[in-house]
Amino acid sequence: MRRALLLALLLAALPAAAQEWLPKGQAELQLLDKVTARISVLRATVGQPAQFGTLTVRVTACNARPSDEVPDAAAFLEISDSRRPNGFQEVFRGWMFANAPGVSMLEHPVYDLRVLDCK
């Protein structure tokens, strides 16, 4: 509920022209394995699952701002972890913003994930 409220406030504060987003076909995600300190960039096609460690990341939408506006990207992600028991594998579902990663974050003991861009 708190995330939805923050997102609504963020969108309400933007001017009408800045709320236009262009749909894209691929998300560029940065992932951190906190155990090994390994940082990786994952390119995930919208609608197709992508793997990183025990995570399965499915991007259902990826939008970017037009080129004449301040660059930003937003992706709707569904993330599951194969190490969790069946029926409880989903660890994140929602929008992530490249320019505001703190608005909506993956809370996971091993992995961090953020949106870099939509292409």
C-alpha cells in the first residue's frame, strides 16, 4: 500500500507532458549478487523470463521517456526465487523506475536489482 501511495504521489507531481512514456521491447537491468559482490547487466525481453542465479525475472512492460525529455525508464517486473517453497516463490511484483530506484525496490537477502534502461 505504501509503495502504491508513493507512486501515485510521484506521478501526480509530474507535469502532464512528462507523463508520456514510449513502450519498448527490452529492459536493461543491473543485478548485484551480495554474496559474491558480482555486478551483472541482464537484458530481458518483454514477455520472456530471464534467469539470474536463483531468480527468474519477467518483464511485462518496459517504457522510456521520449528523447526530447529527461531520460528515464520504468519497467513492470515479476520476480520469483526458485529457493523459496512452492506457492511462495514470488519475491517482487511492481513498477521500478531507473531515476527513482528507492520508490519500489526488490527486498531480497542475496540479490539487488535495478532498472537501467528500456530499449
